[in-house]
Amino acid sequence: MQEELGPTGEDIEQYLPQNEVISSPELADNKLAGMWSGQIDIERLKSQFKSRAEKQIIETAQEDPFLGSVTSPTGNVEVEPFDRIILATSSPIKQTIAAEVAEETGVNIQPTLQTEITTENKLKEFLVGAQTGPEIKAIDIAELKPPELPDQKAPVLSMDTIVISSYNRVLEKPEDQEQAADMLRSMSGQNIRIVTALVMQYNLPSGKRLTLREGVEIGLKLRRLPDEEIKEYCETQKDRMLKIAGAIDFASNEGRNLIDDTEEIVVKSVQLPGISGITPQNLRLSVSAIQALDTYFRGAPKHPIRFLIEELKQISEGFNW
């Protein structure tokens, strides 16, 4: 069985969910930043790959999807420094958010010039056909993007978001107002989950690819929506809602107004396979703190983006051995 890198089972078992409910946007922002902070255990990673090489498990090492560049029992892993990141999206909002975050870390963002990299048919194929949980489906979708880009020496960052209803139905972008109204009716008074996966991929000098993954899940409940209100929402938001999975832009006042403010919003850092310096955590927010989630609802969560960049920096500085 292929060895996975990241927090161990013991790390996760030691985690105790937080009981505090955050009501301040400023405090929520600080807590979110704390959820995505930590250090990659470089020595542990080196030890794992060295052990593989010494045991001549070369085939496993070569096929490793996260850092598979060991090619001989004495092979080295080299990760070159970088000063720019290619963003695999044509969304102006995601480009703006990612550029602001990257600037704070001293890295430039280069948007891809391609229009829409992933087709709706491919998205649907992964959403409907995947047999794993929704978090892994979101990763599958995100990872469709980088391999289709031209070969680049810079790291490539992609991200995608899906919405899951209380019946585990994946909600895509509505095709028209009628379908959007049906989605709203199905979510009325129900809990939903908004899952975003982020993938950073970097081609190594060995010809292999380093892959880092982070995930975030937001759980919230919609209040009961009268049919007249649904019709009004679909009419006033008709241009915007057709561009959003699940038809609701929770970063807008109109979208926030649909949330049941008597229920908590739960934010989770999702445990994904691969290299990660974090331990899964939960954060409980009241609706009054929802402004802290604006970038998350827009599909470009700023804290995980910043952490992915910092993770890659740590590895590029520590893995040239």
C-alpha cells in the first residue's frame, strides 16, 4: 500500500474540536489564518524517500503522485526556487484574490491566458462518476486543470468548488433560472456543504511533478425560503447565479440573507492525502462573522492559498539535497 505523507493518525487523534463560537469577523480571520499555519517536516520527508530508495522500492517512489522523483537508490530530490506562480483559472475574482495573497508572500501570480481550461463535460464526468467522498471529487476536478496547461517551469495553482446538498447531491452551476429555482427549493431549510480543493503542482528537474493539496469545507444551513422569495431571488440574481455552483453567491448580501442566522457556520480544514503541514481543525462561526469567509465563497480562500505558497517555499528551500 502506498505510503502517504502528512499528518499521522496519531496527530489527528490528538485533535479536539473547538467549542468557541466566533462572532467577530476580525477574530474569525485570525482564527482562519491559524488553521492554515505550520511547518513541513522536511527531515521526515527526506527520511521517508531515503528509506524507499535504500529498500529499492523504486517503482513505488517513481509513481508517487506527491513527490515521485527518486530514480535510483542514491537519487536526490531537487526543487528549484520560484518567484512566480501560474494560476489555472480565467476567473477575474480568483485572479485578483490570489494575486493579493501572493504579493504578501513575495511571489507574483501569472494568470493563464487560456479561457476556460476545464470543460463542463469533464467536470460532470468527475462529479457523477467518482466513487469517493465529495472532498476527493473536488480534488479530482481541480487536478484536471494543470496537466492541460503548456509545460511550464513555474508552479501551477488550481482550485475548484462544489456544493453538496443534505442528500449528498452535488449541485453544479444551473443552466437556467428554472433549474436555479429547483436548486433553491431543494436546499430550502436544509444543511449544505461547500467544499473547495486547492492543488499546487510543480514540475521538478527530474521530470516528475510535486503536488501539494489543501481542502476546506464550509457547512451552513439555509432558512426556509417561500416560493415567492425564490422567484424574486432568481429574477434579481439571474446574471450572477448561473455562474455559481448551487446558484447562491454567499459573498453577496443577497446570498447571505438566505442563511439561517440561528445556526452556526462550521469551517473545516479537510484532511487530504499528500504533503501537508497542518492538522485538521474545525472553526465555528456565527453569521455575524461571515464576512471573514468572503474569499472562500468566491472560490479562492486566501488562507489556504497563502499556506500552499509557504509550503512550497519550505520544500524548495529544504529539499535541495
